[in-house]
Amino acid sequence: MELQIHPDQDYFRLRLHQLLDVLRHARDACADKPPGDDPALLEEALHQLLDIIARVESDARATDSDRRGKTHSRQGVREADITELGEYSIGLLGELEHWLQRHQLEEQLTLLAEVQMALGLWIARHGGELVTLEPVVDALAQFANRTLDSEQLIQLFTYMGEIVEAVAPVIRQDLEKTNPGRPWRVLHLNRAIVATRSHDPAAIQEAYDRLEELLPEEAPRFFAEGMEQMDALDYPPHVRNLVETYYQDWNRKHRLH
């Protein structure tokens, strides 16, 4: 079964209208509204955002047509502009999350996580950089926690790879080594876990290789815990053998040093 994530203007318009409609009804049903309990400015900003996303996609299509030799006067949106728009969009979704939490709309918070993940993919696919990474990583983790289907896990693994490649250089430097909750670390560990749970050898090898390359200090513990999980969760032999290979190779390489 395919994950129903389609990061384009139609998807965002549908999902954000759903969220805003439910929020509006929840507010109307609230007899005792505290002062300032009016997300009208946020609603207006989100509608403006949808218009901007539509223009960006239109410009992207026009630019793509230019590359195929057709005549258009528009210019593509700069990657820096997509990055700035992405930061602004993530901030707006953070405000929307606050309002949904305020009215205890748990089901809509789950839907918002889907939108946050889709936004991360949209930024990545339009050439932007992800500077505020945590909401996207949290959304991916939510999907991972409730996904069991192997095809969905592979799709999620692919999405995570797109996010990894779009992360801004300042985050990729990974200077906050003492913070175990930093999104860059969580993203790679979760991606390796998703790959393992998919039982797909190619995904496992890619995820483990990137973990060794980008977070070498995390590799020994991850592989050791992976070996423990092989027994506890009764993984199939081909996965068990692959995890053991990484575990043994890592120990052997580092004993030689």
C-alpha cells in the first residue's frame, strides 16, 4: 500500500483547508474563548502561502518547458528563495500545531505531521535547503512508528533520503555532538532502523554506509543494538547476516587501529 503523500499545491490546499475547517469548528463550539483566541491572521497567512506555492510550481513548470526548447518569459525561482519560503512555511505550520494542541485536536495533529513531512519533500524537490529540520524529522518518525508494511517502509526510507540530501550545510556539520536529540542524528538513526525493518538488503546497506560515513561515533552502538534486536524480534536470516557483517566488520576495522 502506497503512502498517500503528494507534495504539491493540490495536496497542501486540500490538507490545510481540512485542518483549518476543523480548527474553526472547534473554536466556534468553545463557549469560553480566552482573549486572543483567534487564528485569523494565521489562516490568512496560510492561504497566502498556498498561492505562493502555486506560483512556484507554475514557474517550475515554465522553466522545465524552457529547458525543452519552448518559449517562456518566466524565470525559475532561486534555490535561496525556496529555502527562505521553506523556513517561513515551517514556522506557519508550527503556529498551526500550537492552535491544534490548544484545542486538543489530536487527530488533526496527526494529519499536520503528514503535511510537515510533505513540506520537507516539497522543499527538497524544488532545490531548497532544510534549515529547521526538527518538525520534519519528528513527522517522519511518527510515520515510521505506525508503519509495518514493507513497501511503505521502503517508500519512507526513500523520503528520508531526499530529506538527508536537502539538509543545510550548517546542520550537516553536526557541531552539537553532545546533544543526542539533535535532528541530524535522529534522522540517520531512524533511517537505518526503517531500512532494517523493511528487510531490504539494498536499503540496509545504503543506510548503514551513510551512518558510518556521517555519524561514525554512532555506528558501534547502533550495530551492537541491532544484533540484539535480531534475536528479540526474530528477523529473517538474510537481514541477520547482513547486520552481523556490519557489526563484525566495524569491530575488526577498529581493532586494527
